[in-house]
Amino acid sequence: MKFLAEIQIILLPEIQEPQGAIISRQLKHLDLEGIGQIRIGKFLTMELEADSEVEAHQNVEKACQRLLANPIMESFSFHLKELTQAALPEEEITEAPEALPEDIQTEEE
């Protein structure tokens, strides 16, 4: 079975987030009112194969705990969904052009 994990990683609330504070201040200078604290994180997607949803969940959890997130300063959450054959993107086939356009010159010229 093929799965897609959508993973969000963000700094723990007690960790200061200077980028978010700067963006929040700058948005106020753009006359955007009502915007509060902004926290910036990471968003990852990961395709994986597993025999079951439970196994896929365990593998994503392990990847986050051991590599993707730093547990000292980050927390993570993820959403897992099974990819069906119809949901998989078709591979794009691109063909090389038969000849270069006239305005592109090669090193040999």
C-alpha cells in the first residue's frame, strides 16, 4: 500500500520565534489589523509504502522523532492518507526538442 504523509514541524511555544515576530510587525505596517502572533515552521510531504496504515503511521512517527524534528525545540504533527492508483500523479514524459531554436547558440558556434 502506498501512503502520503503531510508533516508539520514547528518550534515549541516556549522557544522565541524571531522570524514570526518580524513578519507580524511588518504586516501591521501594511495596515493589516487583527493579526496576532505568527509562528513559522516546516511543511513536508513524504510518500511511503507499508503493509498497513498502522505500519505507515509508525514509520512516519519514527522518521519525525529520529530525524525530521528536533524534539528539544520542535513539535510535529502529521496527517496520513492512503494513495489509490487513481490518486497517483501520472509521470510526465517530456521529449527533447528536435533542434535548438535559432536564437540559442551552442558552445561549438
